[in-house]
Amino acid sequence: MNRIDWPYPTPGIPDHYFSRGQVPMTKEEIRVLTLAKARLGSGMIVYDIGSGTGSLAVEAARLVAPGEVLAVEVNPEACALVRENARRFGLKNVRVITGMAPAALEGLPPPDRAFIGGSGGHLEGILAACHQTLRPGGIIVLNAITVETLGTALAWGYRRGYQVEALAVNLARLEPAGRYHIWRALNPVYIVQLMTQRRHDE
Amino acid sequence: MNRIDWPYPTPGIPDHYFSRGQVPMTKEEIRVLTLAKARLGSGMIVYDIGSGTGSLAVEAARLVAPGEVLAVEVNPEACALVRENARRFGLKNVRVITGMAPAALEGLPPPDRAFIGGSGGHLEGILAACHQTLRPGGIIVLNAITVETLGTALAWGYRRGYQVEALAVNLARLEPAGRYHIWRALNPVYIVQLMTQRRHDE
Amino acid sequence: MNRIDWPYPTPGIPDHYFSRGQVPMTKEEIRVLTLAKARLGSGMIVYDIGSGTGSLAVEAARLVAPGEVLAVEVNPEACALVRENARRFGLKNVRVITGMAPAALEGLPPPDRAFIGGSGGHLEGILAACHQTLRPGGIIVLNAITVETLGTALAWGYRRGYQVEALAVNLARLEPAGRYHIWRALNPVYIVQLMTQRRHDE
Amino acid sequence: MNRIDWPYPTPGIPDHYFSRGQVPMTKEEIRVLTLAKARLGSGMIVYDIGSGTGSLAVEAARLVAPGEVLAVEVNPEACALVRENARRFGLKNVRVITGMAPAALEGLPPPDRAFIGGSGGHLEGILAACHQTLRPGGIIVLNAITVETLGTALAWGYRRGYQVEALAVNLARLEPAGRYHIWRALNPVYIVQLMTQRRHDE
């Protein structure tokens, strides 16, 4: 495992800089958009629920230091990857919580931001748990690849009075094909932003 | 014109925070992806060619301070908007160069990064001018909405030995429609990244 | 109103061949995909629920003659457009039923195929009504632009034992912009196909 | 090889009904849109250049009978597949021309329609050959997956005075993922329509 020096304040670390094994990873461009929708700031406490490889946790940890990212992940292989990737980028502020949300969230410090990347079928419970402890002005950002998760997240957000915004993201990356170049599609992803209060200028 | 305090280090200032008049603006999500592909860093000199409303210049200026963004724009209405938007976000490091690239680039300090958002039909000349003065390790990021601009940029990049990556971006934003929600599509945009050297780990 | 001779057996009549007023129209390419998913055949009875301008009804009527298309539409302006567009293409086998589905479906002959383009908030009732009278081997094809309609249609289809397939369609049309060409996005549409039985080869 | 009875006049035969081996196939939905843009009619002579598995040739042959589809294909494995797929659907009006276009086009009867699915790097030569023999009112429809093919086709079409239309197609198919459903993206495809004359109503 070689240490990586990524000196740029802009998010968007290329996918291949992360160890990933067989664990699903939030792709670079989706990560960038997800981080933007979370409006991170220095000193924040961030949940990363369903952390996978930890690529999002790593990027968030760089942006919120000396704040902390609490990476909640049930799969032990993934937990090891989160730790490895945090070390690779020299980060001390990623704490791995091995366990299944929402149960694993109990006793954690209240978050300023919560990312939900995977919910293991407990999305409503996870949202409810985040809602209970989310700090004033807090934001929940959810990445959904299923129609059902999108539907649940939107319905929940409206019901609870959040300001709801969402994006459907269809991206394709250029790839050489002989002398020519084709587009290789990434699977569609939905990004849902749930904000606890109206923005001050609206 | 009210001053806006946007305290987050993550890019992604909402579109409606900018004054825009009739001038085309790089949409929030495209801006975020474009900034990521540029890998900005503190102290950098950044060209923003075809600056439009200056939304990209404003976001870049926040990220490279005490570096500087040189916003090159031929349309006087747009130049005024760039200045207004820079003031609105309290930025002193956006310099507006009124004129047509590539001619207007003469005499400017060599850039670390160059954004090309509009080329007024002089794309090859602009690319050549950037190429001549781009600092070692420099990156050019181009937003193309036309098929022709995409083709020219890719062919130019390969011919000059750049490492070329590109994205086709199809986004849609959720929008209320009565009790339901539809997706409102943004027009497709291509983001082309031209890097002067192989990444160290490849 | 001039009569149009469209001599091709392939679906895909250009949008501007239809009278449309202020009524929403299923765009040419969405129409083509929707008709394909319905697997129309000569002699079939077809419901077109939420017919709008009748563009889908017109294309279907050409393909199923001497079968019949029953265009169910509550908006009187739209009903007039359906009739006008049917006349324009010389079709005698489009019958307009003015009324709100599912109530308006009562007493109609059982369908081989049902298109649902608009449901006025009564999607479950419409699906149930179609389900009750749909002939063996029948197919329901639904165009959804809202997240909620998509979710309801999928859940309903699975619950009732249909073979469910669906497409998310993101299209953009080339458009001149000076000497260049941009892509103009159509809003995303979901096409849901509900088939009453397994295909014989599966 | 079992004979398939596909009784529907609408195009859109599912992909898995075709034998395909390792040969690239035009996917069902792209085929449907491509056929629509060609405006096929009974009795037409159709070129299918770069026929691949012949899925497009098969669908076109059904629609133009007693016309004929001339499937031009250089890969012997693909030629065998075209023949097999034509037999599978009981079609006598698909003629396979083994060879490389444009050379292989010499001596063929002039076409009413030409599909170009693959060009082996000879796109301009193929377009020129089609142009020379295309019948009055003829239409060329091209499927491009590369940026370069798209650019060449558009530039050629405009230069030769064709009426040019094009689509960028981003589709995703619903796929089960446990109890939920994700979208599986197809790679982006461009469909270019080149028409020899203005439509009569414009």
C-alpha cells in the first residue's frame, strides 16, 4: 500500500487511487456531485452510512478536518478497505464503525451532515435516526441506484418538511476504441439532497 | 446587490446566487464537475476563457486564493456580470480581461490551469495559446456543448500529446408537478480534461 | 387542416405533422419506443388512456387496422385534437371516449393492449380496470414522467404477477447553433411494459 | 436453431431472440429508433452496411417485403449469423454480401434506404457510394458510437446538402437487484438521419 499525496482542495480523486477489492465504490464524478450537495465545512461531524470502499469518507475527511467522518459499514472487508484508504491518504479523522445502521448509529455524536450510500433495506430507520440527531442547518445527502430507494427518500423528505432537491445523473466516460473514441456509460444514479431549513435568501 | 457569504469549501454554489442577466451560465453541477477535473490548488493562476457570468471564475477564485483567476470575456455585459459576481462573493482575485481570446491572452502571466467555456470559433488558436504558456503539470478543462467543439478539442489534445479524458454529462433536476415530481433535463454537456503529463502513479 | 399521406409502415411520424395546441404530446421517439413495447398486431383493440393530442392513438390505429383504438381523454380541447389528428391521417378506427378513466372505461370492449399516458392521479384504479378486462396475452404500456407514477406502476405490476420491464429514456436532438450543433435534451421519460404472461421462449 | 414466429408488425424484436455469438448487435431499442428514422416501406431495397448479427436486417426485411435487404458484412462469423437469423425468422429477402464496403457495394441495385452500422474506417467512401446510387427521396440512417463517426457523418451530410437530423440516445433498462430495481445503462449511441430532400410540408 503506497501513500498517496493528493494536494488539491477540489474533490474528485480518481477511482483507481483507492483500494477497492470487490466492494462497490462511489465513482469519482458521483462523489464530486454528492460532496457538493452536502456543502461541507471545516470542523463538521459527518456520517457516511454504507461507506463501501470509503472513497466518499476519504474525500469528506480531507474537507472537514479537523472535523471527523464516522464511516458506518457492516461488511468487514469493506471496513478494512475504509481503514486502508484513509491511511493511504494520511487521514486520521476517519473513524470506522462496524455495524448495521440505524442500530450502529446509537451513541455517535450528532452529525452536521449525513451521507447515505447504502441502507441494507433500513432506509426509513436510518433517515429517522439521522433526523433525530441532525444538528440545526444539517443536510442529508443520499445516493440511490434503485427506484425504490429514490421513492422512499423523496416521500420521507417531503413528509418530514425537508427542503428536497434531487438529481438524476447519467454520465459516460470517453474510452479509446482503436483510433476512435466511444462513450462508456456509468449506470444512472440519483442524488437526493435533504436540507433542514430554507436557504436564507429564499 | 447583496453580499453573499458562502462559507463552504466544497464547490457548488446554487445558480440563483449569481447575477446573470441574459448571459449563459455554467450550471451548478457542470461547474462542480469542471472544477474537479481541473484539480485546483492554492496559489494557482487560472484562465477562465469565455467567462460568461463568471460563476466558474468565482468558484475557482475561492479555491485558488491567494492565486488569481483571469476571466477573459468579449461581451461587455458579461464582463460587468463577472465583476458584480466577484464583488458579491467578496473576491479580490478575479481580474477581468475584456477582449477576444486568443488575442486577449497576450501578455498575461502563464497559467497553471485554463478553463475554456466559450471560444467564439477560435478554439484551435485558444488551445495553441494556452499550450504555449501552460506551466508544467498544467491542465486545460473545456466545456463543450457542440459536437464540433468536442471533436476539435479531442483531436487537438491527442495530436499535442496530452492525456485526454472526457465526460458526457446528462443531468436532470427534480421539479414538482402538482403532488408529483418530474425530471427536468439540462442540455447535454461534454467536459474535456487535457493534462500535460501522465499521472505519477500510472 | 390538410390531409397527410404518411405511407410508411414504420412508426415515427414527426411531431410537427400533428395539430397540438397547448396539449402535451408524446414525442416522436418516445412514441416509437412505446409502440414497440406494445407489440401491436392487426385487428387488436387498443386503449389509449390520457390520449392528449392523439399522436400515439394515430400511430397505433394505423398499425392495428381493422382493429380499433379507443382514445380516452377528459380534456375537451384534447378530444377535439384527437379527432382532428385522426381525420388528418384519414383514420376511421380511432374512437374518442370523453371522460375520466377508470370510470370512462366501463362498457368498452376488452382490450388487447392498453397505453397509459396520463392517469389524473387514478393510476391504480386505471391499472385495476385494465387488468380486469385485458385479454389473454395482453400488454399494458405506460409512459411515466413522474417518479411517483413509475414507482406505483412497478409495484403494481409485480404485485399482480405481470412480467415487468422498464426503460429510462434520455434523448437529445441535434439543433443548429450558428455553424455548430448542440444537443437539445428532451425531459426523461420512463416506459413501463407489463406483460400478462411469460414469453414462450423463457 | 428454432424457428421463431414473431407476429407483430411493430419493430422491436427482443435481443435474446437473435443468435449473436461474439458479434456486436444493435440493441432492441436502438433498432426500433433506427428503423423509424429510415421510414421503411413495402418493396424497398435496403442496404445494411456492417450488418453484425443481422438483427437490423431481419427487422427491416419483415417491413419491406417483397423488397430486399442487402446485408454487407466483412466478418465471416457475422455473415453466418445474419443468414442464421434470417432463417430463424423465416425470411427469404435478406441477401448477404460478404465483403468490405464501399468496394462490396459495387454492382448492387440502387437502394431506397441505407443503414450504416459499421464502416471499418471507410465512412466517407461508404457515404459517397451510397450517395451516388441512392434513389430519389432516399434516406441514409447511421448508427454511431464514436465521436469521430458522428462528426464525420454530420459534416458529410451538411456538405452534400442532405437534410440532417440526429439523436443522442441514453437508455437504461430496469434490472432486479434483490427486492429492488436498478437501472442498467446501455452505452450512448448517436442516430443520424440523412434525407435527400426536404419534406413536402416544410
